[in-house]
Amino acid sequence: MTDIAAIEAAATRLQGHARVTPMLSSPFLDALAGRRVLVKAECLQHSGAFKYRGARNALAALDPPGVVAFSSGNHAQAVALAARERGVPAVIVMPADAPAIKIANTRALGGQVVLYDRAREDRDAIGARLASEHGYALVKPFDMAEVIAGQGTAGLEIAAQASAEGVSQADVLVPCGGGGLTSGIALALEARAPGMRVRPVEPEGFDDVARALASGQVVPNDRLSGSIFDAIITPQPGNLTWPILQRLCGPGLVVDEAQVLHAMALAHDRLKLVLEPGGAVALAAALAGAGEGDAVIVVASGGNVDRAMTGRALATKT
Amino acid sequence: MTDIAAIEAAATRLQGHARVTPMLSSPFLDALAGRRVLVKAECLQHSGAFKYRGARNALAALDPPGVVAFSSGNHAQAVALAARERGVPAVIVMPADAPAIKIANTRALGGQVVLYDRAREDRDAIGARLASEHGYALVKPFDMAEVIAGQGTAGLEIAAQASAEGVSQADVLVPCGGGGLTSGIALALEARAPGMRVRPVEPEGFDDVARALASGQVVPNDRLSGSIFDAIITPQPGNLTWPILQRLCGPGLVVDEAQVLHAMALAHDRLKLVLEPGGAVALAAALAGAGEGDAVIVVASGGNVDRAMTGRALATKT
């Protein structure tokens, strides 16, 4: 079970490896949101997303002779990088139709990429078979104790950085796919900043967590693709993450594509940060007024976006 | 005179106000440069550029009833922000043809903007007259001891952060206009990281410092405008900065527009940072192979760029 002790242990393992990412702000964003907005810039994490925390922690905790992972994007790059740093091989199962740049990046980081057909093959089965064949550890993208604990180290940093800014009561808005980051941060803040409340943020049409929090029932999303939010369109929360989300999170928030593209453009103008759509949903929610009280904390979870998508965001009206 | 004691005093004044900006890196940039590239991300400083350090230090050291500054961009916004934080009025003299967004931002930060005609009026004379009339302090953009000391605090951080990365010998490439940042960093590193060598980086056609370092003679640039590098096209180094540059800097480096647009695009892809052209010249030089030894340190000095210019950079080929 993941608890604060597991997150503290992860923080020790990550010291000197993961970046302590900065908490940024802009008076212009504060004015738009109607309260202080503190942005935890996880797009500046190694591999361009928070995923490095969980990947590195899992590899350090399990110390396997090699690793297998499945992912179409951020988790793939994070596992490839963490494995290379530890000097063990990484086999990454990716859909054949994943963006070419993400496949190329994963390979450039030393990952051995195995492509599969998203329509006809089961990535879980392929991952499990490869791990068993090689005697490697399977590092799952979110539903794994060591991964949740690693992502939770971002929550320890949020508690300390918000405290340094004089903020102890705030909603903490977190982009939510399978819930690894959200549940990890919620566990860390429960212990270290009990005046804070975590709220998952999802894109319209992929709001499985918001619906589950509202009804108490997990019902998967209808759609599995066809979205600019490729990083966070997981069908439903995990077996490990869901009970944590249900116990600790406030109501979920939902944003639409136009709000997110606008938030990406404002991150460019005001924070000098590059965000991917899935990494900008929490900022979009804050700019739309979400949160209560004097300050709101936003996790900007990733920046692995291609140039065309950034161009699309910058073409939106301010 | 600015020395390490003045820089340490500035660091004390800036504590809790200026951001300790992160030192970032990417294995993809290391591969392109042929050595480790450590990027000091001053675009993440308050107001989007290192200028906040010097502005805030000058205001804290002089404690004036108000402040006057002249600038077409980054210094204007930094002084307006620092003055607002200290609760004193700021009068900012800006050319009437400055980018509308920079004028609007300066006003939004509480600055009282006085426009002048760049072709017919002398901004130094206007600034001096306004300061004298109001009894305000004039905070110059670079040729002022308190400003140099403030910018030097970035050098203290570079020394500590590079040491934490195991780097004690390296060229430190710094975007150079009037030389306030470059001279401040050079003084800090002389005292705290004597194995490092500062090298100013300028755009083609505005290489007054590189020429002066090579010949020992300061000869102003021919052109004063017509460049995408608005932040760093000062005609020549200052009376205070030049002797420091001459004593401490290695040979200057010069980059062209295409190299800088390419560096901006790679900062987007690999660092998730938004850089303005003047803030990207040192990264461009490193990617072109500048520096010696195992590692090179690059200052990414600012990110106040409009969306169209970012779009232009992203349209360059990788």
C-alpha cells in the first residue's frame, strides 16, 4: 500500500536524480483567475513530464535486471530514461500509430521499442509476456504502488513550496488520467498539508474520475481516442488509485478543448512554459475560476507537445 | 564599485523575492552540442527575464520615494514590478514605437508610462529630468553598481548549481547587451567558481563587445535597430561594465538569426521553455559547438516574446 512513508522513501531515492521543479506564478494569471495561482511546473521534470518520478522510483525500488513498460508517450520516455541512467535495458511496448516523434524519442533514450496494433492486440498481454520471457520487471503507467509513491514526491514539494509562499489552505488542481499523479499528491498532502484539497481535472468526454467521484461508481469513458489530450485519456482509474481518489479528493473538474488551448497560450505568454494539452487542463480550470479562497495550486504536468499543437494554441485569441 | 560583497548583499536583499531559477538540461541537447549543456533558466524569473534581479536590488538598496527608468522592454517591466512590490511609484520612459504588448504590460504592472519619440528625443535626458523633478531615483538598465550586483546573483546560483552537478570547469555563455548581466555573473564566478570562464554572446551586426574584447577598443555598433534581438542591441558596453568584461571575459561569440530561431525551437521541444531571441543567443552558440571541455553553461536570459515570433521559430526545420 502506498502511504506517506512510501512517498518519503521515494523522495530519498529520487534525491539528486529527479528535479525539484519550481512553483511559478504571474500577476497577470492571478488577475484572470481572481486569486493567486501557483503553478507547479512538472513540464520541467526530466523527460518533460512528472512520469520520471514514478519510473525512477520503481526502478530504484525493484532493482530489476531490465524493465518492460507500455505507453504511447510520456511514461515510455520516462522509463527509457530512468532505465538508461541505471544501466539496465528497457523494452517499451508502443502502439504502431503513436506519434513518430514519441517513438523516435523513446528509441533515442535507449528504449527498445516493440510496436503493436492498437486495434487487434492487447498491450497488457504483450507487456506481461515480454516481462516474463526476459525476467524483467513490468513498470505500469499508474496502477502500481512504487509509481504512485514516486508521483507523490511532487506533493511533498508542493506542500513545502506552498508553505514558503504563505499558502496552507488551497485547492490543488491536478491533471488526471489513470490517477497515479493525483492519488500520489493527495496522499502526500493528506500528511504534509492537511488544509489542502486535491481536485482531479479532466477533459470533456474523458471525465471518468469526475463522474465516479460524483456517483461513487466507476463507469469507463465511451471514447478511447480522438482527442488532443493523449496523455490523460485513460478509460478509468486504477484498482489502486481509485480508492485513494475516492477517499481524499474533492469534486472533479472538467474543461473543454478551447479552454485548454487558451491556457497553453497563456502559459507561453506569462509563465514562459511549454505545456501539452493534457498538462494544461488544471491551469485551464484555474483560469476559468475553479478553486476557493485566496490561492489555487495548479500542477502543469507535462510539456511533450509537437510544434504544430503549440502553434494551434498560440493562434487562439487572448 | 561592484564586487563579490556587493553581490552577496544583493542576494540577501533578493532572498524570498527573486526566484532561484532552475538549471535545466536535456540529453538531446547534449548530443547536439557534443558536451553537457546546463541551461540557467532566467526566463522563469519574475517579469520573464533576469532584469528583475537588478531592479529589485537597486530599489531595495536605494529605498527611494519613487523610481524612473527608461527601457523598451524587459527592464521596464522589471522596474514596474519591483516598484509595485515596494509600494513606490514608477515612471517608465518608453519609445512610442515599442511593442504595444510591452507598453501594456508595463502599465498593467502599475508603471506610469511616458512615451517619447525615438528619432527626435533623448531618453537619457528625459529620464534625468523626470527623476530630478519628482525627487525619484533613476534606475539605469545596466551601467549602475546596484544593477550589476543584482544581476550577479544569477552567478552565485550558477556556481552552486553547477557544483551540485559536478561541474567546476566550464565556459559560461551569457547573452550580452550593455553587459550588466555578463559583468555581474563574471564577478560572482571569479569569486565562487574560478574554474569557469564567462563568454559574452551577441547577435551578428551587434557584436560591439566581441569586437572590443578582441581589439581592446570600444567601437559602437553601426546599427541601432532592425533586429529581432531587441533585448540586447545596446550600441556599446557601459562605463562600469566594460572594465569588468575586459578583465574577466574570454573571447566573445557571435550567432546569426537562423541559429537563434533554431535554438528557440529546440528550447520548446527539449527544455519546455519559451525564449525570446535575445534570450536564446547563448543556447544557440552552445548548440553550434561553442565551449570547451565536458560541459558548457548557458544563460537563457529572457522569454518575453510575442506569439508570432515563437511561431516563426517553430516553423524552422529541426
